[in-house]
Amino acid sequence: MILSDADILRRLEEGDLVVEPLSDPDIQVQPASVDLRLGREFLEFQHANIPCIHPNSEQETGEYTEETVVDEDGEFILHPGDFVLGTTHERVEIPDDLIAHVEGRSSLGRLAIVVHATAGLCDPGYKGQITLELSNLGTAPVALTPGMRISQLTFTELKTPADRPYGSERGSKYQDQRGPQASKIQGDREFGGDQ
């Protein structure tokens, strides 16, 4: 079952679902979703003197990413063809009986802005800010401003709560993340890690 605005507001009030800071529930809580705002931090991918990125290497992401922090009243220009990692302003806590889906807002989609490439899911038990995989598929640069509503979360109730929710007990790599996080895929079991 997908949560409606009434369900979302009830769960927020009860405190088992957390979206904070939720500065304007009248605007941010939609009929079946919650709008999340854009944070100030971005990780930009740079052309680097490396032949390619190997997911199984211990290669430092600093070799090919650069952090940009935009002033609160500033803007980040996303150029056609660009791919950057951004973050939500809000921090979320997803209870063990819900899964959250990260979606783009249709108004930005109509400007060719995509908010995730593949990572459109927040598992039960996830806590932290959400890294956004921002792309401009259009032909004109688009100005993104911190605080603008950039994405939305929908919530689906699980038939039963997860037995093994996302979190430190599982060694989950992105739990409690703050700001955009580069890939930590080298920690996956198939690449010799423990996750």
C-alpha cells in the first residue's frame, strides 16, 4: 500500500517516519509524497588522468571528484550532459515497515533534469540525507538553487517489517550519510569487501 498524505502526516506525527527539517508541510506534503529540497553540497566529476574507474579498486574518489558548496542564495548551473552528485537538504529515517522511492518532480523533468540514475530507493531502516544523481538531459543549462524542491519521496508499506533492515548491523555503507557520497562499491563482497 502506498501512503497517502494523511498516512504520511500521521506517521510523521507519531515519529516513526522522520523527514527533517520539514519547514512547510502544507507545500512539501503532496497527496501521496513528500517534496525534498536541494542541499548546498555537490560532487562534480572531473576529467582525470586515469584510464577508467575500476569499481574494485581502492582508488580515492578525490582523484576524479571535486566538492562544490553553493552559498544559500547562490545557484549551481547544471550543463547539458553533466552528471553530478547532490544531496537533499532534509534528513530522513525510514521505519522497518516502509520503503521509500526517490522520484523527480515533474516540473523539473520538463526541464530535462533527472534526479537519479539508478538509486531511487531508500531501504527500510535507512537514516540520513539522500544523495541525488543529477543529470541534465536537455540542451540548455539549468540553474539549481539550494532550498528548491528537487525531488519527492513516496512510501510503500511492506506486508511485514523487514527482518534485516538497512543499518550498522548489516554494515550498510551509506547509513547516516551527510552530504553527497561518492560510490563505495569497492566494499561490496564481489570485490573483496565485507558488504
